[in-house]
Amino acid sequence: MKKVLIGLAAVLILIFGGLTVFVNTKSDFIIQKISEVLEKNLNAKLEMEKLPKLSIFPSLTVSAGKSSLTSPEYTVTFDNADINVSLFKLFSGTVQINSVKVDSLSLKYVDTGNKTKTETVKNDTANPKQAKSIEEIFDLVPTEISITNSNVYYKDNAQEVQLRNINAQIEDFGINKNSSVDFNGSLAYKDKQQDIAFDLATKLSFLFMGQSIEYDIETFKFTPAKGFPFSQPVNITAESIMNLSPVMVEKLDGTVQSPFADLTLKSKGNKKEGEVTVSGDIFPLAIQENFLAGMRFNNLPKTMQLNAEIKNTAKTVVINKLTLNPNNGLISIKGSYDLTKQFLNADLYAENLAVQDYLPKETAKDQTSAKSTPKARTQTAPKQTQKSGNFNFKLTADAKNISYEKLTLDTIHSVVTGRMNNKETVIDIKPLTVTKGGEPIHVAANLELAPKDLVSINLDAPSITARNWASAFMEKNPLDAQLTVKSTLNLKTADPLNTLNGSGQIDGKGIKIETKFLPFITDLLQLKLKLNDRYEFSTLKAPFTIKNGLLSTTNTYIDSSAILLNANGTSHLAKQSLNLTGNAELKKQRLVFPYKVTGTYGDPHVSLDLSKQLQILGKGLLNTGDSLGNDVIDGGRLLEKGLEKLFK
């Protein structure tokens, strides 16, 4: 690539600068000499459809038609180009460029591989003079160049570039020399294919010191005009020193002002390492309004305070501290990134955060749409070609006092590792532990996103109080129990609910259930039994299996000295359908009530299984006679034969 730039510079210099030396010489002879120099030093061939045109007064103008510069490694072509240089300044030894115009410039670079590179090295060894040819070409560049109020225009089928009012002073320019460049002007850019455009105005100065650059950005104003999600200008001022071997920022002091942030940068460093501190504010509401204009969030803060300390060497970037303070909360990041191994190792910490503040707000329109619009079938997304390379990471996350709606978690801890390359994307979570009231839930997961698109999950809740966890989701807290939960699940991430498989069991004790189900049964049968709306059970057993989203239970029951409830059946997690049957047994009264549960999660239907109920009740009455009391059956004893016919 370096040769390409050198070649392009040589063409422009020799065509537009060298021709001034040979004004009185025939043009075809000039082109021949230029071609010989290029072919000898850069192994490149210059071709022109027609000879360049020269105009000397009142300023020196050189115009060239369709031309090409070709070498085994690259090709440079343009349809036409011209340059206008001040003639009077030229007499004093200074090149003052008034205007430059290039139409349809094309640069094609060909990677010739190791063979070409090896041959080049051999040629350099065989011909020591060739190493000096580049410097010899740059010796043709005047040591002082000035550009005053110049305009540069470039246009092709895809892009259009205008540089307006360009002023530049270049002094003592050359390789490994101390030289300076002062530049100010503006640029207008349009890209027709991507439909973007922007304006850029800047004033800056460079000081080249061998392999190091020192520069000051007095003004830098970037204003998007089209195609960007924001239109407000971005202003930057900075003073910096950069070393080019290797690329190291030794100093960077300045400010960045934009609609999204107001930051101050301070730094220090040397040729081996650098350190920068960043402080200021970022504006989440402004980011949302510009980048996510159609989306509203629950409670995004207007301002977040940012403080960061970042170090870097040629091989690593280290974040010693990065903190954000949103809504009286705290987010903190520490870590490092190894550039050679492409490995990220970071610690994340957060506290006093309400998660719902940063989630999109659900509007009434969204709710109506969700209810009225049928859920679209999940389609398998087309597989994308993954980029080559490797990326590995290890993230350790800790948090405390994290809330979502009414649920507040005391602590969160997790270690997440992953590897991503052109063959696989695998993420391991081992474990994710969330704690509420001193009671932990452990979740371990393995996400094999590529190539299998599978997720495996192990859930372990050694002992939790259901009331503490359910209070965030149920206003009246009808469930209270000490539970242990274990399960193993796996799913296809493209369609999780329909592809969920696994098994598990829930065990509980000290269960309290508030329900009107049993009084409903007794009222229906007009049995005068004194039952409360709250029941206590000593045992819960709920084994379950899941196959392709269909949850099945064969022997779920809760038991106490007075009541035994059991259930079996299925529930489809994706369709949210219910199909359960079971018995509610009153042990003291020796009565059993069969029931059915159908419908959906949002609209369940609980009813008696009348066919079973009549049989059970009929047999019970036949066996007990009038032992339940005269007030139960006002008509006295019913005939035994009639009851048998009625309840069979």
C-alpha cells in the first residue's frame, strides 16, 4: 500500500510539478522521461490517451486526460485531472496550489502474496541503489508548499467530495525530517450509494519529527447532513502526540462536545505505553432521541456522569476504572484486552439499579396490538457467514440491590466465558447466582449458539421461601412455602418454548394456599361443612417432564392432615394451554371432589368432573345413610335402588 501512495504522489508531482521545469521541452519527451523514472524505481508503467495541456499565464495550469499507472501490485486511473499553481510564488521557490480537480480516480490494489514480497527483498539486496530511489523521488518535492484559499473537487459515479477554502503551509517536507503542516478549511462529502452526506470544518497543525507526529486540533466540527441518525454537530479540540513505530498515543488532551456527550480528555505516556483519563457527562435521553427516535424508555436519565482511566501498550488495553452513575446508581467496569490473543477479561459491577428504567416503555397501542395480532410463526433465520478470527472473553459480574418492578434482588454473581470464531460461538455461564433474603438460586447454562443453536440449563434452588419471591409477581401473595427446586432443561434458541425439553422436581413443605376452590365445591353440593379460605399443607411433590414445549406431570400432589390434592395432565408452554385433572380429598369428611382445569394461563377454567363426582358422591351416600344429619337431605332417606341408578 505504501508503494501505491508513493506511486500516486510521484505521478502528481512529476506531472503537475515536474512539467513546470520542462516548460520549453516537448511534452512527449517529458512523458517518456517520466515513464522511464517510474518504471526504473517503482516497476510501474504510465499511460496517457493524450498529451497534457499547459497554460502558463496568469497562473500555471496543467491538465491531463485519461491516464493510468500500472504495476504488478496496483493500478491507478483517472479520467481527467488538473492543477492550478501560482506562477509568481513559484519564482520565489514556493509552490502555492490554487485548485486541484480529479475526476473518477480509481485505485486497485492486488495482493501478490509471499512470492512477490520475497522477490522484492531479493531485488533490494541485489540492487542497493533501489532503496534510495524513494528518497530520490521525494527530493523532487519542494521543501515549502503553501495552499491559499484553494478549492478541491472530486466526483465519480458513487461519491462527491468538495474541499473549500483550503489553506495549508508545509515547511521542510521529507522523509525522517522535522517538518510542519498548518491546515484549515472545510470538506463536503456525499456518498450516493449509501445515501450519506456530511460537512467537516477544521483548523489543525502537524509537526512531523521523524517517526513521531505532534498535532493540535484547534477546531474540528463534524456536521451530518444526510443518512446519519443525528444532525447536530460534534466539536472536538485536542492537543496530541503520536508515535508511529509502533502506533502509540503518547499525549491526548482535549474536549469532545456533542449532543451525546461532553467529555474532557487528559493523558500522558511515552513510546512504550500511554494513559488517558476521561471525565464528563453522557446524555442517554439525547442518544435515545437521535438513534432510537421511535422507541420510548421507562425512565432513562438525562445525564450520566462518566469517569474512566485507560492504559495501553502496543499489545494490551487496560481499563483501570470506568464508572457510570445513572439515577443514583453505579455501574463499574475493570479489565483488559489482549490485542494479540484477542482475549477480553473484565469485571462488571452494579448497584442500586432499577432494570425497568432502561427497558422500552409499553404503550397502550403496543398492548392492543399484542392482544389483537396473532403471534407470528417463528422462522429459522438465514445463516450468516461468520468472519474468521478468534475472540475469547471472561466476564465476572457482581451486583447488589437490583430491582425489577416489585422484585428486588440482594445480590447477583456470575462468571461468563465464551469463545467465538469462524466455526463456533459458545458461551458458558457457571453459575449465575441470585439471592433474595439470604436465599440463593443457582443457574448454570451452556449456550452453543453456533453451530448447534442449543442452550442447556441447570437450575438449583436449595431452599427458598415462595412468599418472598412470589410477592413481586402476585399482589395478594397466595402462595407461601419452603421450596427446593432442581431441573435440567435444553432448548433450541430459534424457537425456545416449542423446543424446550428436560425434567425436574419441586419439593415443598409448610405450604399455605389461599383459594376459594374448596368452598365453591361445598356450596355447590349444599354441604354444611365449616372450611376456611386458607389451607396449610405439609408436603408438596411436583415431578415434571417437558418434551417439545409440552409439560407433563403424572403425580403432583400436596398433602396435609385434612386435605389431599393431586393433579396430572399437560400444559403447553408456547400455547399457554391447560389440560389437568385431579382430586381434592377432604380426609376428615371422607369426601373426594374430582376437578378439571382447562383454558389458558390468562383465562383458566376450573370445574368439577361431574361424571366422576356423581359416582363418588352416590357411593358415599349409600355407604353412610343419614349419618351426615337430617339437615343434609330434607326428604329423608332416598331409595337405595334409585341412588344406584342415579350415580352409575
